[in-house]
Amino acid sequence: MLRRELPLAETAGWVIRIAEGRIAPGPDGSPLQLQQSWSSTWQPLCYWDEVPVALAVEAQAEESWPDGRHWLSRLPESWFPLLSTALQVAAWLRDHRFCGRCGAPSARLDREFAMLCPHCGHRNYPRISPCIITLVTHGESLLLARSPRFPPGRYSTLAGFIEPGESAEDAVRREIHEEVGLPVGRVRYYRSQAWPFPHSLMLGFFAEAASRELHIDGVEIVDAAWFRPGRLPQLPPLYSISRALIETHLAEVATATR
């Protein structure tokens, strides 16, 4: 449904209004405003069902505008690429109005997602931060953990940013050791997901623990435990790759025990 081509020759179409990570509801209850003529200040974004879409980044959101997580939780999964793109581009436009090299105001380029400094010529593009997200397993058991930022009762997989000069696989082993003190054996890549909170690219992995003895860091992780497939805590939302990792493992266990 999403065609990743900037509708540069278009002057009208759907509009997504975003401010402070919140998206204005359209007349039909979706994130799309009615097709209309575009302002020159709006960012051409993509095509949705072959209709051009522009992004209007506004200074302040209204209280009634749901945030990105709310939209993703209530819309079908097919909407994820559109909302993820809109949220990440909006955050980039908001945060890169000035040149990071000399501080002068930057100008948006029309032919691509890029901001150009007319003073020193520095060009910047939407920031994408690569992260690893890993489900650690030991036989049928899953290791799930709590961040202090999580809602009460929720547990999820381990995650962290990839550091400069580090491979994704090395980041998996480092993050697991830092957060819960576990050595791991085989590491297996699963898939990736753009994560627009605010600009991550999540690289999903499975990792087999060489031990079940945990040493929780107490800072990034406030609790962690081994769970059996039939006795799980509150899990992350269905639209997240962390939940996909968990559900994939559960399906593999169920298939193996038939």
C-alpha cells in the first residue's frame, strides 16, 4: 500500500498533520486528512494506495491528537510503514532546522529527504539509529526483562544501540552481558523493523543462553526472569518486533512438542 517515492510533481493529495509525536485524526478516524491542495511548507512524503501524501509538521499538538503508539495499537499492521515514515521524518524536520556544523538555519531540499545549510554546504539526512533487540532462550524458556520506563507489569526482550565500530552480533552479546550478565552461544538473525520512537532501526535476533544465572544491572534493567511458554507476564504490544520474536519462539516450541 505504501510506495516509497517522493511525490515531487504533485500539488494535492492526502495530508498527515503531526506535532510533538502526535497525529491529528482525519474525518474518517484515520491519520489521513481529506485530499486537498498542499502548502509549499509541507513535506512530500510518499504514495498511499497510489494517492500522494504530504506531511504537515505543526508547532503544537491538540490534546485530542493520539500519539504514535496509540495509532499503531489500533490500526492494522499494514499502516505501520506509513506511520513509521511520517513519525521519523517529522522528528527529523523538527530537530534539524539548524546546521549541526555551523549553526546557520538549514533549508529543505525538494528532491530528497535532505536539509542543506546555505552557509557552509553541510547536508544532513533523516537520522536512523541501528539497535539490536534479542530474545534470549534456554530450551523452551524465554528470558524477559523490565525497563524502568515500561508500564507496570510489562516485560519484554533485551535491546540496545549498536556502538561505533561494532557489528550487530557483537552488540547482541555485549548488551546481554551488560544487562543480565549472561554468556550466550548461538546467535540467529530474525528480521528488522523501523521503530519511530524516535528514529531506530531494530535488528531482531534470537540468542541461546549458555547459563540461566542472571546478574541484573539494576539501571537499564530493573527485573528479569525466565518464563515458561504457558506462564508469561504482560507482553509488549502486537505491532512491535519484540512481540514478534516472542510469538515466533512460542510457535516453534508448540510445533516441536506436537
